Amino acid sequence: MSDPTRTSQSTRHATGAARAADRTPATAVAPAVRRPLAAAVRALIAAAALTGLATEADLAPDLPHFLGNFAVQANIAVALVFLWSSHRSWTGRRPVSPRLTGATLFFITLAGLFALFAQAAPSGDTGGFALPGATAGPTGAHAIAGPLLHTVIPLAVLADWLLLTAPGGFRRSDAWQWPAYPLLYLAFTFLPGPPPHALAIAVTACLLPLITIAIDQVRPSPGLHRNRISPTGISPLK
């Protein structure tokens, strides 16, 4: 004959386990999921950024001048963050923080827009926006490095965000945190006297995070790996 006391305790134990499972983050118990395609794409993006940077470094007059360029800084961030993200995707570890990947997306997109402003600016009025070799009449590999760093890499990072990254990771606080460094960079670069297009760049730096975060909240999921048993949460049956 069954003991009702033991049955009651078992029921209470099951309820407590289920309640604890509801409070447990999915990433704490979910099995590691390797994403080799995402890892390969991100490693390729990082390699392309490093290749472009190495090529452009040959045209820089000195290392401080090269590292002080905003496009160079943005592409260095892409190379480091995407190498890290590629490793995590390959090993099945937790993704890199959306705050960091979002900031990288913002910086490299802004660098591409900076390049457009620099091309429209009068000669000698580009500040730190044009690449070191942009005014040196580059040929051969150097002629490819500029479009690679200013156009191809930003588009590749944008595609990674839209096609390989889960939506909803950005937060409202990112809207004022991301532009902090670009605005300081603008103020320092144009300290002697800001050109007419500096205001347009500043406005772009403030609006772009808001647009990015709004898109991230409403864009559809790119169809990443889902748990076939319980796609929306944890079940005590698993």
C-alpha cells in the first residue's frame, strides 16, 4: 500500500523542481550547440579585416597616425570581436555579449558613413576619417584595401547581424553608450575648427544607434538552432 505522505512529498518535490527550472536561465543548462557555418563566416570576416589593415599599414606615415584613424580602429575591433565570436560559435559556447557585438556593428557602420563624408569633404578636410593611403594614389593591393575596409567589411558585419544573430539582444541603454567614443573622437579631431559636415556626422552618430536598436527589436529571427522539445523555455521533462 502506498504511503500518502511519501506521495505528497514527491509531488511537492516535483513542483519545486519545475519551479526552479522556470527560474533557471536556459544558457545554464542547455547543451552546447556548435555553429560551424557562423564560425567560418566570422573567421573569414576577421581575416579580411586583418588583411585590409595590414595592407593599409604600409601606406601610413607612422604607427600612431595609423592607429589614430577611426576606420582603422573600427576594423581592429571587428577583427578581434569576430575572432572571439568565431571561436565561441565553433566550440558551442555562449555567444559574445550583444552589447559588444552591437557596438562593433555601430562603429564599423559609422566608419563606412565617415568614408562617404570624407569623400564629399574638401581636400585636406577629412580629419581622421580617410584611410592613411586614401590620398596617396594607391594602386594594386592598396587600391583594394580601401573599399574592403570601408565598404565590404561593414556590409559583411551587417549581414552577420541580420542573418546569423538572434534578434532582441540590444538594450535601450546602448543608444547613449555606443556614440560616446565616436563623439569624443569627433570633438578631438575637429578641435581647431569643425568643418560644415561635422554636424552631420555627429547627428548620424546619435541617430544610428536608435535606428539599429529599433530594427533589432522587430526584425525576424534568422532561423538559428532551436530546441525541438521546448523551443521557448526549459521543461522539467528534459
